Amino acid sequence: MPTTTHPRNTDELYQALQDNDRRPYGRTRTVTAEELVEAAEQFEDPLALVRALLELQEAYTYGSEPRKSPVVFARLLTLFDEQPDVFDERLRHLLFWRFKWVAGALRALPEIPLAGLRQWLTEMRHRYEKAGLDLQPYYGQAYLLAAHLGEDVTPAYELWAARARSRLSDCEACEICDRARYHLQAGDDERALRTWEPVLDGKESCQEEPARSVSYALLPLLRTGRTERAVALHVAGYRSCRRNPSMSAEIGRHLEFCALTGNEARGLELLAENRNLFDEVDSPLELFDFLTGVEVLLQRVELLGHGELPAAGYAGRTWTVTGLRAEVRGRADDLAARFDARNGTTAHTDRRRARLDRAPLLDALELTLRTRSLDEVAAPAAAPPARPVAEIPESLPELILRARALDEQGHPDAQTCWARLRTLAAARDYTHPEDPAVGPLVRLRADLLADEANRAGNKDDFTVSVALHEEAAGLYEDAGQPGHAALARACTLLAAAELPAESDDAAGGKAAALTAAHASLVRLHEETAGLAPHQEARLLRLRATALGLRLQASGQEEHVAPVHAEVDLLEAFAARHDITAQISGAQMLRASTHAIRGDLPAAVTALDALLHRLRDHGPAWHLPRTLALRGRLRLGLQDPRAAHDDLAEGLRLAADWPADVAGTARLHADLAEVLMHLGRPDEALRHLTRSAELDLRGGSRTEAFCTYSNAAQLSLDLGRVEDCIALLDSLLAEPDVTAGELDDRLVAQLRLTRARALHVGEDLKAATAEFVALAAESAAWDDDPGSHAMIAAETAVLLGESGEFGRAREAMDQALAAHARDPRHEQLSNCLRELARHRAQQQGPDGLAGALALLADAGRVADEARAAGYEAHGRSLDSALAYEHGRVNAYAGAYEDALAALERALALVGEPGAEQDRAGEWAECVRLAGAVEGIYLERTAPALARLDAAVSRLTALGHTAESEPLSSLAARLRDEE
């Protein structure tokens, strides 16, 4: 199926070639280039064919198809020999430049004899000499061939490196990389890194750089102790080459870097992201480097005992690490043998062995905000290791009795016992012990169901919890355990009341459901005879909990006293029977009740007493959650330092218990919030990511992704753009995301943050593509037009930044239409002004009419906001609009209109006072007015008077930073007088 319309004339052909040049390298671009060559052959215009062939060779070269590139170049060379006049200076330059491309392609093909490679270099030298060109590029290719063969490269290197660069030399960045690799091969890491510095610092770049240099520099950076630099370059460098067939060797080196820094799990993640490379890389040399890097990773994973893990490999079958490693090893060994046979050396086998024999450079290195171990990948839902639990009894009767005894106490170790029993009972050969103390099998099945129901309830999966508790109640009755059956039914009542209410008044409906549940719990309690003390205490706890939840749902003062009454009953009963866990539970409920009604000091006082009791009498596993609650309350009382102390201690103690029991994920999240209040955002970011990963491993995936979304936004706010993108790339690759199982709005938020990060990271093309896709998807959000308005408006700004003002206007019209349904006054106004600025800035006078039309739309949005009583969070929409009128007119050369608009802006902003909020905006209006007046309208005297007066006023008010740009402008105007 053709990918482009067949051009009818050369004008259409040239336009199609230009359009294809904007596409990323890959099959679509290559197939289109092939079609355009066929089209060019139909015209009697050799120039059209030359341009089409040049485009096709570029597509083959950067699409990793070296076998086809020399064939296309041969046609170009023939055309040059037959019709040299067709080649102007630019085309002639391109032709001679690409001799190097062919030399590289031939090196990459082991089926090309070594004599053929040398013959091509001879041809290149002959052609350069005949054309009167400098031979430095020829000597560069001779050096690269020597390095490829594994010969003594020093003579060839000196012949090349000692010569001055010429117009046909490789770009500065590529030559820097080749010189650095020479020093690297000689074992001089420091000199290699010094050589690489201009490229790694971003001062020199090209199509392949700095991505290629970064991939080579990672290990020497580690070996010389520059770990932070290596991490930053890995994150940024990987993103610039991922999924790109022409950079598969670089991907292989990034995988190797992961394997040698304790990041094997990330390596497997990146391998999965680049699975396409197994089938899309047509260059044997690139494939050799890629496969060797893959094998370094897989070998390391297997050595760590995880050979059974799934791995992304060749299409058509499912792979484990062990299976894929064997396949990769065979293919890479074959490629090495083919190159060595062609070259007459053992260089490729030796290089491969050296990479595979490298020992890890670091046991652990945090590469991204989401660092995981192989153990976590192998068991993603497993809780993190806590303190060692008591030894699990080998005897089955003892294990069952131990589990029940621990469960009665509410002890966390009960979970481990139930998990072990669940495994044993599910086995085909399970035989239940005939022990009266243990009871029948149906009792054990009821116990296991009750434990599973409680775990579902803890995850707010109340539908499942209700069903399991009901089933457990029936089995307990069959087992002759009426007390346990009553408890299971009580849990069913409370879980059912927690189900979402179907009424319009959700809070009222839930409060009513909890009132009914409490009444039923009281009846159940009164009607059940023979309850053991621990069972009765749990029923009382459920009664008190129902009323506490009702208070939380309603917030009504009349619901406070009933909670305290039930808590008093619970505490008195638990104290009478010395049930420490329920005494603690009662006191926690009392403190929570104070907090819900807004009496935070009383809540803190209650928690002080509870913490004193817990430290003296236990249970110790209640300490982390109690400290967490007191920390949150202290933050509410504006004491973040005390809150930090509580939460930090809670987190320390939580390490002794399973994460779900101690509430470890919530502790990390709360600590992150407190750290933000304390001005320590980088620490907060670490706690956010730890909280999210704990929730993810605990099965609370929506909560985890929400927390990760906050972490991504925080990392972007901190300027850690590459960290933000790497985190989001990892999350968006999660199986439930790719399968469409996660909430689509949450996924859209992750993608939106990523698109914004790409924009901040100056990857305008990728950012725009993502925004356009999100705008198209969000157009169908009939229940949330406001979000679509925001996304479409931001999309319009990016399209405008790219110069696509037609598409930008269409996107902005969609945003305005959605805004009419669900207003987003400030966001729309900001985007309209920014788009107007881009248009005037890029198009000058020709773009003024379009820019003013956008500002007119912004004016209507401001009018709507004023009529609706909306107050902007940032600058006033009216003053910001007047300022933008000034800037837009200035860009378009309408200086009188610009100055008049800026005068209006100054009037709207008003004279600055001692407060900081208006001083900056006012000073910027004065600065631009002074520039328009003094520079463009050449009215120096009034401009200086304006600036001097403003500087005096700002300085007198203490706004020295705001006055500095004005002083600089005034000095410039005086110098130019």
C-alpha cells in the first residue's frame, strides 16, 4: 500500500521529498523514499532523480539498512560521472560527503570481502584527489577501518588526527567521539573523558551525537567516580536513542550499563521497550553490538538466580531470560565469527568476550526515580521484607493453632501463617489433621476466607469483602462456630455499608447506610450468645467503627456523642479483659473523633496518652500508624517540624512490620507532604516514589499511579526533566496501562505531564505529537469538557511554537468551544496570549492580524471571567492582556500601538507598593515601554525619564532585584545617545 500520493510533476515531487524529510527515520520514511525514487524516474529531469536518490540513501543509512545504501550511491555516482552539470555545489558536497557513509556501510557487512573495503577507500582517495579535495576525510575512514579490524591503530590514527579538518570532514562531534574512543581503547579513561567534554556538555552535536558518545562514556565515567554524571547522561542519552534501529548499538551499551550497576530490573524494562530492534536492525555490525549488550544483561540476571524471569525477545514466541540468552549468544557468536573471518583477526570475538567478562562496577546505583530489584520484578505483589517473623511451626496442627492465636491478638504474623496454610490447603495431597483442637477442614476454610475478606476490605474492595465474609459465615456455622459466624456477618454488614451509595446525596446515603449497619450490629451482638471476650471486643470495635465512619461521612455534631459512647463501651470491656489491641483501637477511635470534629489539640492530647500506653504495654505494631496520625494532626496545627519527627519515627518503627500493617506507604506520602512544607522537595520526591511503589506492590494500583503522577509533576517542577520523563516512560509501559486496564483519565494525566516535560526539555516535536494525540482523545470526554479545553489550548500553543498556525487556530477553536461548556478562564487566556505572541514573533507584520484576533478572544475570556466573578490566581487577566497587546504590536513593528497598550497595562497594574506581588509585573511593563519608546521610537529622553523614575520608586520600596533590568536598559540608552 503506497504511503504517499503519486506526484504528478516535479513541484509535487519536491514537496513530497520535503514532507518525507520531516518524518522520523524508519520503515514509513524509507518506503516513501523508495516510492519517490520510482516517481522521479518517470520525469525527464535528472535533478529530480538525484534529489530522490539522496533522500533514499539517507533513509537507508539512518534506518539501519547498510546493504541498500551503497547500491543507491552507485547510481548517484554514475549520474555524477555522466551529467556532472546536474550537481550544483551543494549536491556535489553531499555526494563527496557520502563516500564516508558507504565506507561505514561496507564495514558493517561481513559478506563484503576485506579487499572490497580497501578498494573502496582507494576509490574514495582517487575521487577526492581528482576533485582537488583535502584527504583528511579519507584518512579518517582509513583509521576507522584499522580500528574495526583490530590492527595497530596508532599509525592510522596519527595520519588522521594530525591533519586539519576540512569541509568534508565528519562533524566536530563525531570526530571528538572517534578520538575519545581511541584513548578509551588505549585504557586512558581520563583523557577520553576530557576529549568527550564538548559533546557531553552539549556544545557539539549532530544527528547521532551526543547519543553515541554518551553510550561509550557511561562506563569510564563510573570507573573514574563520576557516578552522578553517568546517571544523568544515561537517562537523557537513552531517551534520545530508544527504539531507533540505527542506534541499536547504543541501546546495547545502555543495557550493559544497567547490568553493571545493579539495575538489572531496569535493563529488562528497557529491553522490553526495544523489542522491535531484534527484528528491525538490518546492520550486522549494529546488531552484533546490540546483541552483545543484551547478553551482558541477561547473563547478569541469570547469574543472580532469575533465569526464569520473562524477557522480551524475538517475535513469535515467549522467552525466559535463560532461553533468550542462549538464542542471543548463538547469534552474536555467529556474527563475531563472520566478521573475524572476513577481517582475518579475532577482534570481534575478543571485544565480545571482554564485555561479557566485565565484573559489575557498582552493586547498586539509583538511575531513576523508580528503582526496582529483580526480586520485586519476580514477585511484583510481594510486600517488602520487614523484620523476621517468628518461626513458622512445621507441624500442621501447631501452625493452624498458632495462626488462630495470633489472629485473636490482631498480630501481623498471623498473615504469614495464613499465607502458608493457604498454600498447604490448596495442594492436591493436603490431608487435614484429625485433631479435636484443630477442628474440621470446613473451619480452616472459613478462617482462610475470613482472612482474605479482611485483606480485600483493607484495600477498599468492599464488594469482594462482602461476598467472602458471607461465605465464611456460612462455613463457620457448618463448623459449629457461632461466635465466628457472628463476627463474619458483622464484618459483612460494615463492608456492605461502605459500598458506594446510589443516591444523589452520596454523603447522606452513606451516613444512612452506616446508621442502619450500626443498628444491625447492635442486634447481632445482643442476639449472639456465648461470645468469647476477644470476639465480643471485636464486635464492639465494629459498632464503634460504624459510628465513626458515619461521623466522617456526615460531619454532623449530633453524631459525635454516639461515637464516644461506643468507644467508652469498647475501652471498658477491653480493659476488663486485658485485650491490649482493642484498648489501643478504642483510644485511636477517640482521637480520630476529635480530629474529625476539628478539635485537633484534643486529638493530639489523646494520641499523646495512647503513645505512652503503647510504648509501655503495646501492641508495638500500632505505634507506626499512631505516630502517623499525630504527625498529620501536628501538620494541621502548623507545626511541620514536630510532624516530621513523628512521621520519621513512625517510618523507622514501620520497618519492623509488614507494610500494610504499619501503613508504610501512607507514612512515606505524609512525610513527603511535610518535607514540602519544610522546603525540602528533593527528599519529598524520594518519599513520594517509595510510597507509590509500596502501593503498587501491595495491589493498590490506582493509588500508586496517582502518587507517581504527583511525583512526576514534582520532579518537573524541580527541573529534573529527564527524571520525570524516565519515570513516566516506565509507568506507561506497565502491563495494565498498555492493556488499557487502568483508568483512562489517570493515564491521560501521566501522558500530559510527560508531554509538558518533553516541551520543557526542548523536544518540541515529540511534545507536540503527544499533545495532538491527547487533544484528539480528550475531545470525546463529554463529562469533562474543561480538561479538553485545557489540553487543546496547550496543544495550540505548541503547534504555534512549531509555526503551524493553521492547525493551532483549529485546536484553539476546539478549546474555546469546550471552555464555553466548562470554563477555564485563566488557562485559556494564558494560552491565547502565548499563541498570539508566537505568531507575532515568528511572522512579524504579516502575523499581526492573526495575533490580534487571538488577543480579541483572550479579551472575551477576560470579560466572561469578570462577569462570573472569577479571580485569577496569577496576574490579572486584563493587565496581562494589555501587556501582551504591547508585546505583540512591538514584534509586528507597530510601535505606537505597542506603547499605548503598555500604558494601559501600567494603569491596570497600578503603582507598586511595598508588597512583592505587583512590583515585578509593573517593572516588566515599564521595561518594555522604555525599550519601545527609547530604542524603536528613538525617544530617548522620555524613555530615560520613565526608567529613572521607576528605578527610584522601586529602590525606595526595597525592590532592588526588579529595578536592575530597568537600570541596565537606561545605561544602554545613555551609551547609545
